[in-house]
Amino acid sequence: MSPDVPTTGDHPSVSAARPARPAMLDLGERVRQLRRERGWTLDDASGRCGLSRAALSKIERGQMSPTFGALQKIAQGFELDLTDLIATRPGGGVSGRRSITRSGGGEPYVTDKYEHRLLAGDLSHKAFLPFRTVIKARALDDFEDWDRHDSEDFIYVLDGAVKIYTEFYEPVELGVGDSIYLDCRMGHACVTSSQDDAVMLWISAP
């Protein structure tokens, strides 16, 4: 795929023992539950979320892993904080604004290109969303389209090396300790350029 082909999104870790599929099924069940609680049909939810009926149905059945941009649309359609959509335990009221995530913890969200763990998942309405992300994609051709979502993101490489493609700039290589700040409304895609999967801290500010 050429960088001028792309338009959607697949955002932002990983426990080797945890398979990707259960995380997707849990998310689908969450969306279905939210829709039924509101008494919405698939058509109702589709219109509110700005996603096609077919796409929403596949997400509910665990047949499709929504991109980060699609997750944002679903959260907005259901009038939820993104954290409350993907966390297994909704945040609720918080006093003091402190959250600790232990090593290997965090709410998992997995796609075939990225493995995210949402950090501080017990806090709702955060000013930004911190993820520990593993990049599994190996080439730009792994993406059908650019990743796009309505946020500004900061990426800091923790392990390995990555190559970041954007639609307005030449590709850039980042190694351990390197970082990049992106307006993610611009099409972008991240791939691992090292032998092993790369790991990064990915902070997204809607």
C-alpha cells in the first residue's frame, strides 16, 4: 500500500498468555449491552455512532476489531467516556485522582496490528488516555487504510524500534528513548522495524 492510498483508524499491551479474541468478544458484549439498556435497535445505534449497521453488528458479534477512531465514535454515540466503554469495570466517582497500574496490568484492547493496555483504567474523564502499546504490524501493507482519530498523541519508544508513516511527512525511524508528537487527524501508521515487536508508551489526548 502506498502512503497516498489511505482513511480510518487502528490505534493504540501485551500479556503473551492472553489471546486477542476474548478481548474483542468482551467489547462486543459491552456494546450490545449498552445498546439494549437504551432500547436502541442496531439502526438507532448506527445512526448515533456514525458507523454502518453492518460494522456495528460485526463488532457486537466479535467478528470485527474496531479501530481506535471507531471506538471514539461508539463512546460518543453512547455518550460515554472512552475509558468507561473499554474498561471491564466502569470508573464511577473518583476522589483524589490517583490511579496505580502494576506491571502487566491495564485494560487490554487488541487488534491484529496493535496490542494496547489502557493504564489508569479505573479513572473516568481523564484529560488524556495512557496506553502501553505493542506494535505487531511489520509493513505499511499490513494496513488497509491510514489510522485517523480525533486526538493529539505522544509516543515514546520503550523497547525495539518503530517506523512511523504519516500522510504529510516522510517516514521516520524511532528507537528506544525517541519520541514523536502527532496530530492524529492526519493519517498515520506505526510498524515495528526491529526483529521483535516494539513497545511504546502511547498517550492520546482527545
